[in-house]
Amino acid sequence: MTSMKIIESIKYAVGVLLLCASFPSVAKTYKIAVISDMNGSYGSKNYSRAVDAAIENIRASGYHAVLSTGDMVAGQKSGLDYAGMWQAFHSHVTRPLDNVGLALLPSAGNHDAGQGREEERQHYSATFAGFPIDRFNPTRPADEKIVFAPGVAQNYPFYYAVIMGPALLIALDATAPGGLGSNQLGWLEDVLRRHASTPLKVIFGHMPLLPFTFQRAHEYLAASNTTFATRFEDLLARYGVQLFLNGHHHAYFQGYRKIQTRYVSVPLLGSGARQLLTTDRSHSARSQEGFLELTFDDAGRFQVRALASPSMQEIPLNSLPSAISIPATESSDCRGCRNFPAQLFLDSSSRSVYQRL
């Protein structure tokens, strides 16, 4: 290379550096995967290709943590091999994530640790005692450490709150319709009050506030308890909670109600895909298997998208019904629909409870 070409190359390199320096630094982006409803039939120790493909993708795609909205094993029945089921789950999910330094933050499902099923709850508690949430902190940058939110009571792995960077992540023990036990609403308010300045607030648990699908139209936190719905949404609105994530209904939907909170039903990865509730059933197909990708920055700005598994193609929002609406007729897979509480509708004429984003 001649001296003139060397000089020109140096000038070009300096120019590129100056151009890059003229742009403001880009805020750090965090990425969390949300998985749900991975179980098969009662007692099953097998996991589907959709589960394995999702975990393979998550391991390879630069995520910072993984949340579960429940139903990791196939319990809720006496006489099952609980230890064997959890061993199978850890083989397919927890340990593969551990091997690349990804913590799994669990929340209980009705098949994992259902309300009143003490043997299952003991197994659930014992299994996650072996996977403490801070196990990777020594190797993480300071802003990626996962720590219990200070100043509040913790009941890991049932209900607890952690901080990761700009995010407050709150797990609920929400495994049955009709509200939350253990005075969790009071606990939740304490967490939100003490950490009100956290930029992004995410609540996750198994049961949704209101229903999303046929077959589970009667199984939601506010079932027979409209007072709970009012108190819960008041808390979300008062403290600016941006996201409420749920499983159990085995279908993907992103929607909103009268407050700023985005309600997201997480797609399933296991068996039993369901159809979203609509008054015109012909406009709703069964949900695809998949998982969520939640990305956010230091200011709390966030995006949520769903990836189908095993294809890893994004599930477009416009492929979903424009609203979740409750049929006015009763049926075997729409129990309680005729008498759904009128005060919980967004629009009584359309019988809608969520509008799609």
C-alpha cells in the first residue's frame, strides 16, 4: 500500500469515529423470555418439541432471565410421581437454562402447587429451594443482578418481588379462581408503594384477572368476586403497573382495559391449545404454541411480542380477534358466560372485557 493510500485510510477511519461519536449513546436493552403451561397430561414426564425448541432458542438468543407463569409439571392429582415430574422439568428447562447462566423465576400453576394441595406445594417449594434466584449474580454485571426487592416480605417461590436493572418483577401465588389468598393484595400494595419509582413494573402469575378463552371462561381471579377486580385494578392504576402476565388459559392475547396496564395472556408450550373468547366464534382459531419476548430499556419503555414454537416466527397481533368478548349464551365450554358480571365489561353492548392492542 502506498503512503498516500495509507493516509487516506487513516482519514477515513478517523471520519467514521467522529461520525459515531456524534450520536448519543444507546440505552441498554434488557430481554426476558416468558414461558407458560408446558405440562402434558396428568403425571406426564414428557415435554413437547415446542418446549425444547423454545428453550434452545432462549439459550442462544441473549436473554437476561426467564419468567414462568405456571403449570411446569402435570400435577393436580393424587398418587403421581411428583419427584420424577420435577426431575423431568429440570432436565428439559431449568438445567439447560442454568448451563448458560439464565435464572428461571417461577410462579405456581394449578398443576404445580394448586391451592389446598399441600403435598404438591411442598414439592414445589422444595424443588425451587435448590434453584435460588441469585445464583448467577457473582458473574453478572451490576445492572443485571437479580435481587429480592428490599424492604418487603418475601415468600419465594410462591409470591415474591425481585429487581433486575430498571424492572420490578412481582410473582403472585394465583392458582385458583376467586381472588388471592394470604393477604396478597395487601402485600402487593406494600411492594408497589415501596418501589413506586421503579421505571418498569411487571406482575406475573398463573390465573388471569378476567377470562381469555373458551373452556376456561369461568376460571379467573375475579370469578364471583367483583370487589377483588376493582381493588386489583385500582392498585395497578395507582402505581402505574405496565404489565400483568398470566398463563392458564393456553392462548396468546395482548389487550387493555380502562387503565394503562397491558394484560397479556402468555401462549402455552405444552398440550391443550384453546380458542379465544369472542361473541362470534368463527373469528377465533386455537392459539399457537409459543412464548413471549419482553424487551425494555433503562427508562422502562418496553415491547412484548410472541414467538411461535418450534418455528420461532412472530405471531402477529392482527391475527388475533379485535377484542375478548363474552358470549351471552351458556355452553359446556363457556360456563358462567350468560351471567358474566355486567360491571366488568368494557362495553356492555359488545360484552367485551379486553380490547386488543
